[in-house]
Amino acid sequence: MQDITAVYTGGEVTVQRVETPSNGGTHFDITSEDGRKGRVDLTRDGDTEIVTSWCDGKLADLELPEWAGDVTARLARV
């Protein structure tokens, strides 16, 4: 699954489901238009956590952007 999702800041992100971890939940890769990408763990309880993040293809220690909660809430309903 790969979808393009509009965010409330006016941009778009690409969301791709990548795997289901053994503890339940799902991992998604979320890529923004500015070259930032995060592998996000969305747990069964609806908690969100960055597993790994990149900026312009290089590993980076990125925070969840403010719109991430909106995107992951939509993913939890799918």
C-alpha cells in the first residue's frame, strides 16, 4: 500500500506500509515533500513512535512533525 495524503499544513506526504512487527501494530514509512522520511510504529493502542528517520536519504534524528498525529490517526482507522 502506498498513498499520498494531504496534511493540514497544505503539503502532501507519501505513506507506505512496510511491515507488521511481532509486538503487533504496523510500521509505516512516511515521506514528506521536503525530503524527510520516518519509519513510524503505530501500535495497537494507537501510540506513535519513530523507529528510524532520514533527511535527504541520510540517517537523521528527527522529531515527529506536528501533522504526524493527524496522519497516524487516519492510518489507525484503516
